[in-house]
Amino acid sequence: MFFNDVDLCKKISDKNMKILFYPEAKIIHKKGISINKDRSKMIKTWNSDCLKYFKKYHYSFVKFHVLKILFTIIYPIRILIKS
């Protein structure tokens, strides 16, 4: 849901390792289940994680701020319109 898995996949890929999909695998993770009850918190967390991910991998100053505008203003508005 957030960018922890994206970051992990990037690290694996950067080391020329393979990421495999195993459809029979099941994981139950109940720790973050309460975030689904607060949609605005979920959107803010997603935006924040996204920005941290892009900043971490040294995108240029301009690209970072364009993404920041996109994910903090435009994306939440789009989500609210769909609701």
C-alpha cells in the first residue's frame, strides 16, 4: 500500500537479484489495519512515503518539488472527487 515494498524491490533490483512472484503465498499483517478507517490519514501517509522514496533516490530538486505538488495537491483532490 505504501512505499516500503517499492523501496525493497528497488534495492533487490539494484543488486541484480530477481524478484519472484509466488501466487500461492499468503501473508497476514494486522499491525496497520486501523489506517484503513481514516482515509485522509491514509492519503497523507501514502503521499509522504512517496515523496520520501523519490527524495531518497536523489531525484533533482525540480523533479522532487513537481512530485510534491502532484501528490500533496492534485492526487488527494482526484481521490476525493472519485469518492
